[in-house]
Amino acid sequence: MKKAKRQNPKTGLTVGAVFSTVLSALIMIVSIPAYLVWKNNASVEASATRRSLPIYSVDIEEKKLAISFDCAWGVEYTDKLLDIMQKNDVRCTFFAVEFWVEKHPEYAEKIVRAGHELGTHSRTHSYMSKLSKTQIKDELTTSCDAIEKTTGQKPTLFRAPYGDYDNELIDTAKELGLYTIQWDVDSLDWKNLSGTEIALRIVNGAKNGSIILCHNNGLHTAEALPMVFSTLKNRGYEFVPIGELIYKENYTIDATGKQRKLS
């Protein structure tokens, strides 16, 4: 004879059915907080992996590139650089630290008068990824003000000292209307390489949309420039200031730092 299942007299449910319902409810109670924790962690992880990048190079079909010079220490070779660029009909971009502009205002003026572009290289040439947002704003606004006061040219470009940056630096610069510029061709002229070594590094690395890094006070930089200009011009390249190379709107920057125009 089949044994009858026990029922709850109030609900009419069997004991097994009641147990199953209670167990399902408990599983749901435990699962909801676990899901919320997972969702929150996933959101934090996604935020942490978001990366703001400066512009290392530009995706263009034209044979254009830009050469740039960071100015932080001294002016011994600057006149020679300007003279060589004038003779070769080259316009470029300089990035100057505020204390350099204040110490050598006549050179900041010379650069702009010669048709070159002058961007900021910060106020104090510090590792800016270690600074607070307030300190970053101070570095950028005061250095831009110093350049504009001295030359009449309002900077729109910024290069981080030592190439050191993080999301907050890039995002803060953008908020202030500055494009943060890195490079994809490093001359290593600060290592006192010979003029030939510097020139070979540049001409072998240059391509459409390249941004070349040099320094105004490199020991053999001026010696390298005639070879750089003649070789790359013979290959059909045109040198333009960075501000004329980059896209100012409707663009994206890929994982390599290459700026691409949105279709």
C-alpha cells in the first residue's frame, strides 16, 4: 500500500514541497548580495583598466611628420637649431618649462617669431603622475600663462616631463584644452650620441604621422639636423608643427597611442 505524503493543513503543501520552497528562497537571499559584489567588482575592474593616452603619432596618408624640441636646460645650441631650420624651411614645435621661459624670454620670443610652435613642458619639470589634480592644474595653467605673456602665443600642446603620465594627468590637461603629446621616434640626443647616430635613429624610425623627440640643448642635435632634413625631404616628407599634424576633433587614440580620425 502506497504511503500518503504528509501535508501542511494550512497550505495544503507536502513537507517536501515546503522544504524545497524554503531552500530556493534561501539560495536567492544568499545569491543576491554575491551578485551585487560581483557586479561592483566588475565595474571597478573595468574602470581600472580604462587608460587615457597621449598622442604618440598620427594616422595619416600624407607624407607629413613633426620634429619637436624640449626646452628645460640651457640655450647654448638653440640659435644654431633655429638657423638650420630656417635654411631648410622647416617649422617645428618646442616644449618649454616655465622656469626656462622666465630665464630665457628672448629665446621663447625668437622661437615664435621664427614661425615655430611653443607648447608647455610643465612649470617645474616634475614627475606629474605623482601630483594631485590641483597641483597638475597649477603646473599647466601657470606655465601656459607664462608662455602667452612672453610670446603672445597661447599654448594648446603639452608634453609631460620624462614622458611620465597617468589617466588623471591626461584627463586634466584635456579639461584645460591641451593636447598631450608623446613621440614615436626618440633621437636619444640627451645621451650625447654622435650627430650621425642621432640622424640614423630619426631617419630609420620616421614614417607618415611620426612625432620626433629631440632637445634644444642636445650636444650633437644641431649636427644631426641637416642629414635628417635632407634625407627625409628626399623621401618626400614635409615637416610641420605638431599642431598642424594632429586631429583637433572627431578622433580616437588606439592602444599604441596613434591618433586616428573618426569616419
